[in-house]
Amino acid sequence: MPDPGLARALLEAFRAVDAEIQSALEDRGVDLSPGHARGILLVDRTGTRLSELAHRAQVTKQAMMQVLDDLESNGYVRRTADPTDSRAKIVKLTAKGLRQRAAARRALASVDQAIRRSLGDRRIDALQSTLQDLASIRE
């Protein structure tokens, strides 16, 4: 089989991990996609502004707005007026969102632990360091 190249290998690895996360979410009764689960984990317990969520996720405000629209339509988050800025909204988790966030956190942690068990601490640490170096190439 020909060498797929680094970009393809990274994409395939991402897809494999994403599939494991989806399975772990489903096993815990979490009705979220891996992307939505990651999004819900970014919301602080006291609420977070859209711009801060986009910054944390390293996506555009428009992309984060789409995630929030989905989460809100499913009853996981609500938007309230920001008391310090009438133009801004604060995103808060609902009770349902808090329960889903806790289960999503456990699902993601279980996948991380399984990967660490499979690869070992040394390889995981080296992989994380290498990926951070690769990510900083654009900076």
C-alpha cells in the first residue's frame, strides 16, 4: 500500500479517535456528537460569552454559533443577556446540559485512558509534544 502521507495519516487517526468518542458517548447515553460534546465542555458553570467559546474552540464565531444553535434546540444550553454588555449574550448550560456535560467528560476521559493504555505514557507524551510542535508551524 502506498504511503498516504502525513496529512492523510493524521486525518485517519482523528477519524478513529472520533469514532471511539462517539461510541463512548453512546455507551453513556449521551445524545451528542463528539463535536457537540467538545463544545458543551467549553461552557463554564456560570456561563460563557460566545466570543470566548469560539476562542477556546479555536473556531469562528459563526461556527460556534452553529454548534450553540444545535445545543440550544436540543435543550442543552440557553442564552441570556450579558448584564455587563447589552449587545452580548451569555451561554449557560441547562440542567439537561449539565448532566450531558458530566457524562461527556467521562466518555472523553475513558477514550483518553484507553488510548494511553494502548500506546503507553512515553508514546503518548511524545505524540502530544510532536502534535504541539506541528501545530505551531503556522505561528
